[in-house]
Amino acid sequence: MKDEGTPRAMVAAAIAADEDVAGVMRMNDARKLVAAMTARSSLQTASVTQHMETDITELEALRKHINADRQRQDQVPMTAFYVKAMAACIREKDRFRMRLAEGEDAFLLIEGAHIGLQVVLGDAMATPVIRDADLKPFSQVAEEVILLTDKAKRGGLTRRDVRGGALTLIDKSGSAIHTFTPIIP
């Protein structure tokens, strides 16, 4: 008797394919229908996003204080603060650490608070992943943001560097853009 459709077999197969998968949540018929309708809708309509303004004056002052005695290449970017905050949030909420399984009949729960960091490379992009960003001290997260961004720009990312992200940060702070809606084909 085959065991491939049982939850235990699904978890084992998912973990064998991706070490960051911690569990599998099968979809009932209602969830499958909603997933199919949402996917169809995203192909046929424009995306909608919600934007909020936040006063980060004190955070920027803290960042400037931290960077006061650092060389330019070692300065902590604001992105490091965003990564750390996102990681703390998604660790608390499983739904933010889920992705759709290939068969589109289950959700895969990602093990850790792994944050993808979109890096623009001219006409291309790379998305290195800062793993378990919520468990690491801020200084280590900041160091990894700098290291992985530089590694991406030099074309030195490995497969492990770009796998397993639960959520991706698209940081437009270096541009004149204040809000935007990404369209993901």
C-alpha cells in the first residue's frame, strides 16, 4: 500500500526537497477553490497594496550614531533594521511563513524567519536570504545584509544563499520612490 498521500509522507517529501520546510498544511476543497480563484484573479486584475507612513526620525538618528565611527563600506544600512523587524513579525505568525506547494493542494510552512533581500543588479535582480534573522543579534543581521548585498553585486551568490526565503524585502529607500505596487508575473 502506497503512503505518498498521507500527511506524514507529504511532510517527508517536502523536507527532502527543501530543508527549510517544517510542515505541510493540506488544503480542504474550500481553500483549494479560494487559492485557484486568487491565482486567476492576480493574472486578470491589477494588484492592490496598502501603504502607511511611519516616522523613523529616531531610528535614523540611532543609525547615524551607530555609523559615526564606521568606514563607509561597513556602515549599517536602514535595510538591516527592516529585516530584523520583519523577521520578528513573521516568527509570530505562521501564515507569513507559508508558501504554496507545487501541486497547489497544500501550504508548506517554512521553518525559520528567513528574509529575502531584493538586490537590484542593473537590469536584473537577486534575492539573497538572511536566515533566522529574528534569532540573530542585530549586529549580525546588519553584517549579513552588507555581505550578501555585496556578494550579489559581485555575482558570487550560491544556491544556498538564495533559497528558503519566507518573505522578501523590496527596499526602495535609495530611490525617489515613496510607494509602489510590485507586479509579480
